[in-house]
Amino acid sequence: MNKPQSFRIEDLTEPLTFPVEAYICPDYARAERDRLWPKVWQHAGRVEEIPNVGDYLTYEIGRESIIVIRTARDRIKAYYNVCSHRARQLIDTPPGTNGVHGNKQGFVCGFHAWRYNIDGECTYKHDEADWKGCLSNPARTRLTEVKVDTWGGWLFVNMDPEAKPLREYLDEAADILDPFELEKMRYKWRQWVIFDCNWKTAIEAFMEPYHVTGTHSQMLANGDYYAYSAAHGIHGVSGFDVRKTAGASSEKEASSVTRTGKAGKDPRVSTYELQKEIYETVNNASTTLTLVNAAKRLVDELPEGTPAPEVIKHWLKRAREDDAARGVIWPTITPEQQGKAGLAWSVFPNMSILQGITFALCYRARPYGDDPNKCIFEAYAIERFPPGEEPKTEWVYAEATQEKWGLVLSQDFSNMAAVQRGMHSRGFRGTLPNPHQERKVTNFHRVLADVMGAGYLHLLDK
Ligand code: FES
Ligand SMILES: [Fe+2]
């Protein structure tokens, strides 16, 4: 383990490196189980998954299983999924499932039939008198609670009873994303898969557009992908940028997903080409059909020579009207807010949100037991739907193919195991993240090293 050295956010502008132990070391993976996951807020699901009293889902993290259940119209609770008697899981989570869900008005343990109400109190212990009164204190037998809160339509849990409130934890990430009203979006699709790589290898593949040139070269025909990457406390954001204006342009509206396509082209055409490509190759996500269709009409609705900012303004105005006509009301987001929010956020430790005004494409990666070389990876799209037209979705296990995930995500997936193999190579000296475009990655490891007490950043010398 390296000598502890805390880095500040300001230091991340410098070229840095960090070792590979966080990706490959079995001891490190085991240590995460004690030092990382029990200490952080992590998203366990979406509020829409448990609309009725008694609706529950289980969230699996490493060896833990947590039940999140709606106990009243306006109240959600979370418990460790374990019976107080002799530790049987109250709800079975069979291998091959990505958590389970259902509705229960109480829990009955399958081993010796102890019962619990949804508020976690043990309401029946078989032959209780045998304990000679020692089980009369409800605290001895009640289910152990886990902190739970919501933001942006997500259910977050935290196993640390001393954890700071969720809002404080999310900090600027929540402040800056609040105008997008992510809580009003609903699942469009959700898929999961097991990768032969560490969970960090997987989530970091979505922290930066720096890989577009190498991984998604076909996208260069319709867009420019130079990006900035910045830290906001323990979280991070990236957005599109213009070369040689590092820093200065990091809060332009054009840094977001609603931008024109390839520079130098007629923006009426390039905007549509980019939108169409994204919709078709990013699994019908990262934009919406409304935005694609409104972009398609730009050549008919605007004269040739219309400047790019005017094209974007017109496009978004028409898309807003089109959506309003079908009952999808957009929030008001100023260009400044849009610029500040950039393209995509990393919420420490394992959540990624690529947001638009009416949609978001999100990722989550989790360890697969204690194995540093495997992870559970999920991607899902959320969108604003007309009331009553929200699709019914479930987690679908989908092999990492183009057929199941679309071209772009399957290209991302093709790197996972290959990066993990490379991390094990004796010939690898440690990562060399891009100081401007991959700062989210270095900020993640800055924070992670402080939490884990290992894997510290080091300045690169010339
Ligand atoms: S382990 Fe649950 S009742 Fe015995
Ligand atoms: Fe990608």
C-alpha cells in the first residue's frame, strides 16, 4: 500500500497516475466490503418500482442484501434482509436474479416461522416462552434498519447509521441537476449483464467521451467529442468542450447533449444527423423521438444560413411544443443551468447519469461478490412520458451484444474484459488519465483512495 497523500480538487489539473490495485487486488476488493460500501449512499432502485404500500425490492451489494419497502403512502423504509433468529434471509434472492421485488404486508421467515410487520417489528416468535422473557425487548428481535432516502426519483440507501443526510452527500450534484426534474422520468428500458472486469473498470468506461475516437470512431462523422471533465466535491461532471479553451468553455450550453452536430456543416442538417445517429445507435436513448423528429424538420422550418445557436433555440422550442401537445411538459432550464450541468455526472461511487431535459441514460456497476475481476453492470434509460403512458419494465438480463444493446454500448462493452486483462499485465506501469478530459476518473480515485486508505494518486514528473 502506498503512503497516504491527500489530493485536493485543484491538484487534478496536473498530470497524475494511480496504481492498479483498486482494479485487480483481491484484498482491496475484500476491503471495499468493509470500508466503502457500508459507508456511502448508493442508489438501490427507482421510486416508481414501489408505488403501493407493501411494495418492496431487494438491493444486493457484495454479500449484503437490503429490503427497501414502502410502509405508508409517504414513507419508505429499508432493512437488512436477515431474520433476527438464526439469520435466514427473509426474502430469497436466487442466483441469476438482479434483486427481487413484490408486495408484502409482512414477512414470514421460511426457517422457523418468525414474523415481522413491514415496520420491521417482530410480531411472532414461535415458542417465545422458551427464552424466559429475554425476547420481550422489541429491540432484540426487530429488523435492523438501513438508512433510506430519495432524490431525483431514485431510492438511495446507506448502511452507516452515522451517515450524513443524502442531500448533503449529493451536494452540488443534486443542486445542479434539480432543474431537470429527474424524479418525473420513468424507466424506458433497463438491462443488466455480468462483465469480466472490476466494477470500476466498467463504470469508468462511461466517465469520459475521450474514448469516442478510439471506441466509437463512426460517431466522429456527425459530432465533435472533445470534452472537459471536472470535479464537484466527491462527484464529477463532463461536457463537450472546444480545444485550446480549457476551462473557459466548460459551462456553455453546447457542452450538453442538446447541441449541433459536426462543426463546419449546416447546423440544420448536422443537428438532425447527430440526433438520428444517437437515437439509432445508443439503444433509443440519450435523446428522444420528439427531439429527433423536431430536428428532422429544421431544414424545412429555417432558412439556410441560420446560425447554430438560433437552430438549437428553434429546435428545442418546437420539440417542447410537440411534447406539450402530447402531455409531456418540459421544465424550464436556463442556458446557464444547462451549461453548468454539462453532459454526464458521476455520483460517487458507482452511478452515472447522462441527462437531457426529457431523458437520462444511466449506468450502475457493482462488485460481483468479492471477485475483483467480475462485476454486475446495469444500464437504463429514463424519460418523461405522457401521464398513463409510462411503459412497464423489468430488469432484463442481456448478453453484451450489438443486437441486445445497440452499436455504441456494445462497442463500450468490448473494452471491459480487455482493460481488465491489461490491468493485470506486468508491463503496465499505472494509469495515465487525461488531465483535462478524464478528470472525473482521477477525482473518483482521489476520493476512493481517501475512503480506502490505499491506491493514492501521484503526480507525474516530466
Ligand atoms: S432463522 Fe428466521 S425464524 Fe429461524
Ligand atoms: Fe462509449
